Amino acid sequence: MYLARFLLPLIIFLLTISSFSTPILADGFYKWRDAYGNIQYGDNPPKNARLEKLDMPLLTVIQDYGSQWKSKEVNLKKFKTKSPPPIFEKTSVSYEKFAFIAPKMNQIIHAKDGDISAMLSIRPPLKRGHSIVFNMDGKNKKRGTVRIANFTALSVGMHSLKASIVNAKGKIIQSTPAIPFRLIRFDSALSRKKRKK
């Protein structure tokens, strides 16, 4: 009887301690392996697991953090931005190719009546507002948009031919080098007989 009176409070005390042992044990963060051998982390570990208590860093909690920031009006005039450079339309266009096909440099041309044709190669094609000026022996002879020009009644001897591309105001955009050529008026024996008659 005496033993029962002594053991009963002891059993009640041990049962009370064991009922509070899980919450006390769960106070913190732990690492353990589950039944499948996988590592688990948490603050509520199972009762029979082999636990490793982890020392976690303290959390910093700031109350009403968002309310501490107030929007400020920004004066945009203080920030000077560089505007892009203005885009100017090109007033002059460079042609990839602008050269004489005929006559050739230092060519001897047989022309009975002194008539010849000059032909240019232009790439890209002539732009709108541009024109070609053919210059024969230092004088502007022909102006237009056609790349072929005919010259008549040229005298025998050396001549020089040059061409330029000009804009609507007459300003030279591009020029060919001067092409020297010699003109010979071929006089056949048949034509001499006709003149004698």
C-alpha cells in the first residue's frame, strides 16, 4: 500500500513529462533521415527519428517596412538627355560606275563625215533630278538624261571627251576622266573618183 502510494505520483509525473516532451523537443529546427533514407529538415520531426539540431541564424523582422518608403517627385528637367543627331538627306549621290564605253582612251576613230557616238556606263541608274553633261574639247556640248550622245562634223585630229553628272542646280556630283581620241576621215579610192567626176 505504501509502495502504491509512492509509485502512483511518480508514474503520473513521468507521464506528464513525456506528454510535454514532444513540444519541447520540437522547439527548434532539425535534420533527420526518414524511413527511406532521405534527409529531411523541419521544426516538427517524428518521435522515433535520430535528430540533429541545427543552429539557424536569427531572423530580422522589420515591422511596417513598406510604410517607411514614401514616393518622391522627381524633377525630370535635371536629367538632360542627348537627342539623336538630325538626319539630313544626302544632297549628293556617289555612283559606283561612271565611265565611257566608247570612245576608248587614245582610240583612233575613222569617221568620213566626222560623226561619232559617245556611250557611258552608269551604275546605279541615273537618279531623279540628275543629268549628264558631255564636254567635248572643253565646251559643254550636250546635256540630258540619256547616256549616249552623238557628235557631228568633228574636225580631223585629236579631241578630248569628258562627262559629268550634275544635279538640278547644275552642281557637279561626279565626273569621268578626260578621254583623248584621234579622228581620221577615211577617204577611199572610190570616193576620190566620184569627186573627180
